[in-house]
Amino acid sequence: MPQTRALRYYEEQGLLESDRTSAGYRLYEPGAVRRVRNIRELLSCGLTVEDVKSLLAYLDADLPEVLSYSPLCADGYGVGAQRVAQLEERIAILTELRDSLVHRMPWLAAPDGTADEQAA
């Protein structure tokens, strides 16, 4: 179950809505559980909150394990393609950094986990 703080953040970002009781408690629609699950799933896949905002139309139904391509969803796929491109760029930068460090300290690349022994 998400923390109260996360639910409030989702509300602030326009991803989730609630009503209030006279005592100020939040009341969520029954579908809010699915929506929050979908938000968390999309965030865990590497999408940002801004990315998820562009996918609001998809948050109230169960997300399939694999999304089939449909021209009707091209905008949503564009968000995913952009995120993948940014991740690819970050991976390339991190790979360069790792390779540079391993070049300077080759014992760090020991495949059998003996880096500590080789460093001694």
C-alpha cells in the first residue's frame, strides 16, 4: 500500500483525485487503487511523473503485460520512445564512466569477485 505522502504527491501532480469528508479525510473512488497501481508500475519502468501525466487516459484500466501497437495510442508510444532514448543515452554515459574507471583500476573488473584480494 502506498504511503499517504505518495498519494498526496500524486494528487498534487494531477494523477489522482479525491473528495474530502467534513472532517477533512480524503475519500478515493474505488478505481483509485488500480490507478495508483498503474502509476507505480509505470514509474518503476523508468517513466517520469511528467511521462505518466501524458498517459492519464490509460491509468484507469488494467495495464497489459505487453502493450500491442495501435495507431490510436501513438502519442503514448512517443512518450515511451523518448524515455527509452534518454535511458539509452544515460546507459552509454555510465558505460563510458565504468570503462574509464576499470581501465585505471583493472582489478575492479575481476569476474570472480576477487577484486578485494587483487587490490590488497
